[in-house]
Amino acid sequence: MADSSFDIVSKVDHQEVANAVNQAAKEISQRYDFKNVGASVELVGETIKMSANSEERCRAVLDVLQTKLVKRGVSLKHLDYSSDGEPRLSGKEYRLEAALTSGISSENAKKISKIIREEGPKGVKPLIQGDELRVTSKSRDDLQEIQRLLKSKDLDVALQYTNYR
């Protein structure tokens, strides 16, 4: 019998991110507590830029954005904040940027591979392929056990399981 396998990837859905940013921008433009504070949020390439005239309002913009991202099924682990997630004063306004990250870094791939080898069923082989991992085994049940194992771990990267055969 042929080996079964699946891929572990970390990809962000750019359309859902764009929709969440648009929803957040619409809510910010309509909410009373954001009137006359220069609050805004926009998606520029792979970066989400937030700004307001006070640090508290900038954090509130971030909160609105995070709420919209979660509602649209985008993991907050895909966001990499500049300056430790603290708004920075730039001229007369506070700004905060969050870069979108996708792909599994080599150190995270090694960490996931180590978890699979040490805690997973015997006979399961993880293989690092660039920014994703391929996991192979003779038993499909073992592969499902690996998925449950990784979902129970608190990793600092959002994982999706694709190409299951």
C-alpha cells in the first residue's frame, strides 16, 4: 500500500484580509468615538497601516481590525507588528504597522518536525520543503493523530493542512 501524506503550510488569504481591512475602515469612519481623531486603517501591499491622533485611539483601531480579522477567519498569528505592537508618534499622529506573514520559517519548521518525531506515532516522517512541511506515514490514522497533536500545541505560527492523500 502506498504511503499517505499531507502538507503543513501557513498561508494567509489576502482577499479575506482585504475584506476585513475594508470593514474596519468603514466602521471607523462611521463610529462616533472615532470622529475628529484622524483614525484610519489601510492595506498597502503586505502591510496594514493604522493611524490616529492619540495612542489610545490607535489601539482602538487595532482592536477593531483584529475583531474583523477573527470574524473573517484570519488568524492573528499572521500579523507581525512593528515596534512591539506599540503605536509610535510620527509627526502629530500615532502610527502602527502590521506586516502579513506567510510560510513557515526554518526554525518553526524544525520545531514542528521535532514535535512530530518525539510525540507523534512511530513511522511518521516529517520532511521540510522550503516554507512548508510534508508528513508521510503508512497509516492515515497516524496522520490524523499528527494533526490533532499540532492543533493542541501552542505554536507561534498559524497552520493549515493541505494536499491530504
